[in-house]
Amino acid sequence: MPLSSSLFLAKDETIERIAPAKKGVYALYDRFAILIYYGSAINIQAAIFDHKYGKHKCTGSAYYFGYEESSDPSSREKELIEEYQRLNKKLPLCNEPVY
């Protein structure tokens, strides 16, 4: 089952206003709203900012984001990635293979 949130423009003021400083999962999308990354975090807002301004070359240009609070972010992230891979026969562009 995909993320339960809508897509939001990944501008600083939107991230600050919309993304919670709570644990959960998040998705990053390119300017065409194509999913490029699923992640999990203890602080969703901080994680999105880290992708935007950190050393993440692949996700640094994310244009949209979505999120979902979760009591078990790691398991939910794994579920989202497995579902994406099953439907698309590949990982999201910026997710690394998990062995």
C-alpha cells in the first residue's frame, strides 16, 4: 500500500510547515512526480532537509515529498520498497539494493 499522504512541493517553508518532526517514512519525487526515493527516519522533517542540503547527490534535487508517520519506520520503508519493486521490477532510482 503506497504512502497515505499527498505530494508537497519541497520548498523550505513547505517542509517546515508540513513535514512533522516525528518518526515515519517519506518519499521523494522528481519534478515530474516520479518516485526517486523511499526513506525512514526518527525525524521526517530533518531527514528531508538532509536530502535537500546534505551530501545526497541523487536526492538533492527532489522536487516533491510525501510522508507517513509510523511507529515502525524501518518495517514500513521495507514494505514500500518491496511493493515498488514488485510493481516496477526495479528499485526507486536513488534507493540502494538491500541484500
